[in-house]
Amino acid sequence: MSKKNKSPGEQEDDREKKGAMRLKVMVSKKEAAQLLAMYIRGEGEMVAKIVCELQRRTEAGQQGSSSDAWIPKLESIPED
């Protein structure tokens, strides 16, 4: 069966078997264009390193272990 005829779920299973993963990253249009240009120029290894770093930062943020995470500074409200 060709990729064209596979359901999205079957295609995703194939990617998982090959070690691929889906990653959502927010970047500016300029940054996305730069990454694409690097990939087209054959700098795929560098693009992979950048994506890995972004993934690492995302995972660290989800675990709450990031030392630069924003923490609110609240003041006490006096009660009368």
C-alpha cells in the first residue's frame, strides 16, 4: 500500500517505527524561513540540533524544572 492510500493513523505508525516524532514549535516567520533555508542548503544536521534544543527547552518547561521560569511576585492584601 502506498503512502498516498494510507490513513493518517497508519502513516503516523510508520513514522514512529522509523524513529520520527511530531513536534510543535512556535517560531517567527523569519526564523522558520532561516531554518528552511539551512535545510535546503544541506545543513540538515544543524537544523536537527536546533530542533533538539527547542524540544529540550519545551520539555524542561513542562516539567517545571526550568530555572528561568516566570514566578509571580504577589504582595499580601491587608484585611481590615
